[in-house]
Amino acid sequence: MTPARSLAALAPALAGALALASVARAEPASAPPAAGAAGVPAAPAIPLLPVIHPAPPEPALSQMRLDPSLGRFVAPYGTGKAILTIDPRLQARLERTLAAFAVPWGATVLLEPATGRVIALAEHAESDRRLRGGVLRAQPPAASIFKIVTAAALLERGVDPQERVCFHGGRHRLGPGLLEDDPRRDGSCMTLERAFGFSANVVFAKLADRTLAPAELRAEADRFFFNASLPFEGAVEPSRADVPDDRFGMANTAAGFGEVRMSPLHAALLAAVVANGGVLAPPRVVEAVEGELEPAPHEPARIVDEEIAARLAVMMRTTVTEGTGRRVFRRPPPSLRGVAVAGKTGSLFDRSPFRDWSWFVGYAPADAPQIVVATVVMNGPRWRVRAPWVAREALAAWFADRVAAAEPVALPAGAVAGR
């Protein structure tokens, strides 16, 4: 067969092969068979897995240290470093104040209510180093600081701040009988507003008994971040608020005698909510990050209505002008003179082992809050200082620092200021 005849004979076969190749190109080989085709099972669906981004680490605040090159506190942060918002000078001064009175343990928190920026997380343990780190632990009893939560719940349910309640007893402890009116023995009467300022336990217990169900007080505590994690970059032990279902147990808790434990940082946030018109600006302690992901920001949250916050603010001002805080703030240090302070005191003791706890939470100036303070001091049977005085000194230190920062720097003789 000649080459020409061979090619002519193969032409039909080549045309068929080309046609099959064309069909193959038109229908991709990866396309699955149609579902339900005879004898061909449907291909199983492959689920799409979510893309998981690594969570930012937490700053190891227990290991924070002063970096001399930066003049700032820093803390380990995953594989990197966090530069903190803590003011070194104020931190040192507040720690010296606690150490000067040799308190067994104490802590002071300063933060800005509008931004949540933490200025100080100061603490001192005189002898037991195991107490260190307590500024972020929910060890102290909340005592009468919990009255902020109770007052908010009462106001939200229509209790008038000027409503008067007559009572007797209950200064240091409550009993079920004190919940009942007794015209023969109820020789004292107070409004809710005044009862807040003077921390009148029976008034709060009676009003809570008349107005609140246990579930309502429990829900109010939850709104103030009890029994939950705080929106914070670091690790904070959740504060606990156990509200019993029985009548007396609930009223006792509402007055500040219940099983409620709170960290100093959380206590500062209660005052910050009032100072910020009912909105919580989440606390933040990380200013900048090196070598790691920045922490995810938390969103502000409205805790109470603005009107409720305003009424609570009036009550907290009463504490300082007339009530349990008046003696301490009556003669303030020079940097605090003329500055109106609002706050709430608290005190309670544990029996075994004996621990005398005192609190002050508040803010200043009262009419335009710039700084929030929360101080707690744990003493033994004998003590030299309690929390309200320490908190006053902390506020004075903050305002003195602001004044110093605003003062012009004196130039040497013959020097010319630059433009």
C-alpha cells in the first residue's frame, strides 16, 4: 500500500478520534455524574470548615514590670509584649500609701469612666505574699457596695428616692423580724436616698422585701456583670452574687449581707457605670502591643437608663456630703479642695479567720466625672487605716498629678523658649 493510500484509509478513524476529543474537552472530567443516574450514586456533600483565626493572648498582669527604657509598665503578651496604660508614678504612690499603714492586704483601682482606661492597679500585702494578685480576684465581700445594684433595681421598679421607711436596729446584722413594721419600736425613718448615703441596712432590706422578687435582684446583679466574665483584656475572676430564693435571704443580700464576692476592678466598674450615665465603657489596660495580635476591643454596654444613673449619682453624692463618707472628705488634701466627690462606702467582717473589710468606690468631679476610684482594705482585729481614707488619698494624688502636668516648666535664666 502506498503512503497516500494508507493515509486515505486512516482518515475516517482519525476524524472519529478528533470528534471524541472535542466532546471530552467540552465536558470536564472532574464534573460528577448527575445525581440519580441509573446505577450511579450521588456524590456526598463535603462541608465547608470555618476559618479559625487565632485568639489574641491575655496580658500576664501578674508579671508586669516597669521598663526603664519606655518609662512604662509592660507585661508578657503571648510571644510578644504589651505596653500598659498604668501610670507608673501614680501606681507607686498608691502602693506606698498602703504600705505606709502596713495593711495586711489592700488594693486601689483608678480608671477613666468615659474610656475605661485603667490608670492604676495598686495593691499591697504586708506579710502574706499569697494575697498578691487580689486586685483581680473576687475575694472581698461586696458588703454595702452591693447597695448600688439594689438601688438600681428599686428605682427601675418605680420606688421614689424620697419614699420614707421607718425602722429599728440592723446596724451590724439583720434578722427576719426586722422586715416587719413595728410602730412601737420603729423610731427612725429615712428616705431611700438618705438610706443609701448612710447605708441604712434595714431600709434596703424592707424596700427589697416589698418590691423585688429574688429572680429580679438576681437579674439586676447579672446586668452589672456578676456571675459572668468582665469585658477585660486580662484574666479577672468573676464576681459571685448568690441571691437566695427565701424571703429573708433575698432581703439580707439586697442590704449587703449576702454571699456576694467582688474583685476591686469590678467594684470600680459599678461606680463607672453611674459616672458614665449608665453606660459601661469596657476597662482596658493594653495601650500597645509588640510582636503579637492586638486584643479584640469590647463594645460599650448600657447597664441602666440615663435617668436611673442620674438618681444613683445623687445618692452617691449624699454619701460624701452627709453620710458615711462625710468625715473623711470634710477636710480633703489641697489638690482635692473644691472638687465634689460622689461615692459609696462598705464594711463587713469575716469571722473565721477574722478579716475586717472596708470599701470605698466613687468618682470625681461629681458633676463631670473624670476619674473613678475603688479601694478595699483588709484589716485584722487592730487597724490603722480604712478604705475611705486611702481612696481619698488616691483621688488627691490623681488631681495633684493633673495639676503638675499642666504647670509650665520654668526656663533657666537667659534661655529662650522655642516656638
